[in-house]
Amino acid sequence: MKRIFAISTMLLAGSLAGAQEGVNQTEDLIKKGEQTVKAVAEAKQQLEKTLATYNTLVEGQAADPKASYKDLGKAVKDSEDRVADVTRRKEEMDVEGQKLFASWKTNVETISSPELKQKSQARLEATEARYGKIATAGKDARGEYDAFLGGLKEQITFLGNDLNPAALASLKPDAAKLNARAKEMFVKIDAASAAATTSIDGMRQK
């Protein structure tokens, strides 16, 4: 009898430990998700600053074009660093997601009650869907940012050896297109970030 009780106690302790591990893993995933969304927002802010510096130069409003061009180069580097951070944060989140979902799927298989097993499976799938929206926001943001920076850097290269007023004026049509593209990109990023934040809130309430 004592042996049976001891075994039951051990099984219960193991089950509780597994449940606590799942809670910790979910909290870790939420934290990484928040960091990913934050990185997306910070990259956007830096790109907005970079675009403002570029516009000041192209519109002929820079008091010292050479100094402004140098500032623009630094701003682009800062933007690239911020964009790279988006990928780094997303990859960290992916690691946590893989750990959580692998553990959760294993735990689902240990549930003997069909009803409880079905409920746990449904919640797992809902959490995976929420995680997917956060991951998509990070991935899409990186793609949008990279494409935008590519176009911006081409225009910066064009100005590299020619900062006279005529060269700056000739770039205005391209600048208008770049700004329109940026406006559209930022709208997409805001929408994706909002969806990701909603998904994070949903994971907290799961």
C-alpha cells in the first residue's frame, strides 16, 4: 500500500513539475514575442529618422550637405543594426516556441481523458496560431525593411560623388516614390505589429 502511495506521489509530482515547466515556457515565449514586437517598432522609428535625414538633404534644406550626407550614412548603419535585431529577436522567439510546443505535444499524449485531451489540443493549436502571427510580423518586417533600405542606399550611392543642387533636384522624383513606399510600408508594419500584440495578449489569457 505504501509503495503504491509512493508511486502515486511521484507521478503527481512529475505531473505538477511538467505543468509548471509549461507555464514557464509560455511566459518565456511571451517575453520573446514582446521583444520581437519591440524590435520591429524600434527599427521603424530608426528608419523614420533616417528617411527624415534623407529628405532634408534631397530637398536642399541641409545647411551643410556634406555633413548631412555623412549623418545619413550613419543613420543607415543604425537602421541596418536595428533591422538585424528584428531577426535576432525573432530567432530567439522561435527557439522558445519550438521548446514549448514540443513539450506541450508530449504532454497532450499523456492525458487519458478524451475530453481533456481534446481541450488541451485545441488550446495548443490556438497558441500556435497566435505565435504564428507574431513570427509573421517579425519576418515580414525584416523583408519590408531590407527592401526599403536597398532602394534608399541606391539613391545615397547616386549622391556619393555629386551633392550639388542640380543632382539633389534630379533625385526628387525618386525621393517622392521612396517616401510613398515608406508610408505604405509603415502602415503594413503597424497593422502587423498590432495583430502580433493582440496575439501576445491572447497567449497571456490562454
